[in-house]
Amino acid sequence: MWSPRGRSAPDACPGTLRVHVAADGNLARVRVPGGRLHTEQLVALTAAALDLGDGALELTSRGNVQLRGLRAGTERDLAARLYAAGLLPSESHERVRNVIASVLSGRIGGGLLDVRALVDELDEGLCADPVLAGLPGRFLFTVDDGRGDVTGFGADVGLLAVPGGAVAVLLAGTDTGVRVPPAAAASTALLAARAFLTESTAQHSTAWRLAELDNGVRTITARLHAALDLPMVAPVPADIPETPNRAPVGLVDQLDGRVALAAVVPLGRLTDTQLIALAAAAGAGGDEINITPWRTVVVPDLDTGEAGRRLATLAAAGLVADAAAGWVGVTGCAGSPGCAKALANVRTDATVVHAAAPSGPTGLPVHWVGCERRCGRPTDRHVEVLATIEGYQVSLDGRPRSRSATLDETAATIAAARRGT
């Protein structure tokens, strides 16, 4: 049986310069560390999608952005546009800037540390180290302000604010016992990433993730303790959520009296109309848009009245800010015709099922996939809807519930599975 430890080649994750050739044209992935975009960056991405691609942007499960339908040979044009917008600070590191951070950190309550500056420091340090350009494109950092909203992603290297003013260092979702002050957190995370590369070389491994190394967590933990001259005595263990806590949907009160607007992007695909509305909403606030790993977008720093007006505009454009709407928690892969391996047009079928779903408690998340590769699957418990040659198979906890030939039957099974029944 195949095992990740038996990988025989480097990962093939796309970037801006190394695109993926899909059935509907080339695909480029733009890393957005911490999910934070300025308005002018969103405008630049929108223009690139319209001029070079299919006119839309896709959100990924790591809070990054994808452009599809790119014409062959447009990579340099796209790179120049992204560089001018500040979205490509390092060509050599562009695929390894995978950083997920707590949503609305420093703006809403519950966190122990505003991690926005820490994310910037981590990204800058990552790009400044030539060695770290050798990280796999799947290698992931998380920076959690203490709310536990992103720690559950089980990053290769995680930073988690803990009581007492320290930051816990996690490896593959495991507490290493290392505690550092916030000022040393970014450098310690980068030290762990370099230790991963060193250990990969020592093991002659092509591992994409830290957990795939033999005794990776234990070995790299020992390297950290030795490098930092720390005793091998763990403090009080950190409270590590098993799964991420999903981002809010709707209007969210900020600590400063302003409001953030959080909306679901159906199936993670932003149309040009939605992008224009988002840019206008951000311009009415703090000129910032947050992209989340749950395929939602957040516009912070709006006055109360303005937030209500912008919510109505985004809803009219097709985004969803009702926490009880049928689209909440629904994601999917590209499906056909964009992916040659897909057995169904999952986006169209998912839209038929969920766009007309009645409002009410939605229950467990749902992920639609066109083949057994299961691209973009969530890390938390969810209902899987898998396309097969005989129709859609609906599963929960890895156990098939049914295989239905019609969408009406599929919809009924999904509804029951979301309730856990």
C-alpha cells in the first residue's frame, strides 16, 4: 500500500511562475500569507483574472487565491503585475509562503495576541532565507492568536499564543514544549523549518510534510531545544483543538466599535461583479480584505451603517452573509470541465442542491469532489459528496450513506448526514 513516506518526487503544487496545466487552461496559485489583501492588491488580481484568465478568482483551503483559464505564456505578465502589487516579494520563495493566521486577530475579542505583525515578520524572514526556498509547496505555517481557530489545521510548524504572554511552538499539530516570547516566535518557526530541511536531507527523504519524516516531530523538537538551549521539560501542555474553528459569517462587532463584514463565497469562486463589490466595500472601510481557509471573505473596519449597506450589496452580487443559509460550510473541487479527472460538474450540481436549500441550521460542513483524489477536502469532520460513474456517493466519517443517481436523492441524503443522522 502506498504511504506518504514513500514519496518519490517533489510536490507539484502550482505557483505564479510554475503553473498547473488544467483542462480549462493554466492555473496559477498566489500565496497570501495570513489571508490579508489591500484593496489595490484585490484590484490588481481582478484585472489579471479578466485580462489573462477566465475573469474569476478562486479561494483555496489555505486562504490563498487561484487564477484559472490562463493562456500559455502569460506567466511573466502575471508575475510582473503581482510584483507591482506587492504580491510577489520573492520569485524563489513564491510557492512556500503558506501561512494561515487567526481571522480578525487584534480586532475581535478572545485572542491573547494580535498576530498581524508576527505574520509579516514570519513572511519577511521566510523570503530572506535562501535555504527556505527549498521547502515543499505543501509545507504549512499557522499563527494562532490563542482562540484556536487555525491551530487545528495541523500545520508543519504552528505558533499558538498561550496564557502568560508566551507563544507555544507546535510541530505537525503536536506541542513541542517550546515556549518563546512573541518577539522570538517568527525566528523560532523559521528555525524549525530549516530543521525540517536538515532532517529531510539526513533521511534522504522527499517528504512534503513534517509528519511524513521518520520520528520527525521528536527529532526536530530535540533540534529546537538544543538550538535554543532549552531544558527538555515541557510546561503546562497547550490546549490544542483537534479541528479548526470556522470563521464567523455575517456582521461581526470589533473591539474598536466598528464592524467587520464576513461572507461566504459559494464554492470559493469570486466573479468579477463580486470582486468589484468587495473592493468597493473595502474602500469604505480600512482598505483591507481577509481571505479565510473556509472560502469566506472578511471586510473589516466598517462603520455600522456602512456595513449594513455593503452587506446588502454583496448579497445582491451573490455572496452569502446569512449564517443560516444553505451555502454555509459548503465547499467543492473544480470538477469538470475544468479538471480532466473529474467525473461530474460538481459546481453546477452543488449549486442546484444548496442554492435553493431552505434557511435554517446547516449542521456539518459538506465537501463535493469529482474524483477519489478529493482535492481541497476540509480537515474537520464533514459530509463528503463524491462523484462516481454511478452517481454521487454521500459519506460521513468515511462510511458511505448512499449512492444516488438523482440530485434530489443526493440532496436528501446530504441533509440527513449534515444533521449526523
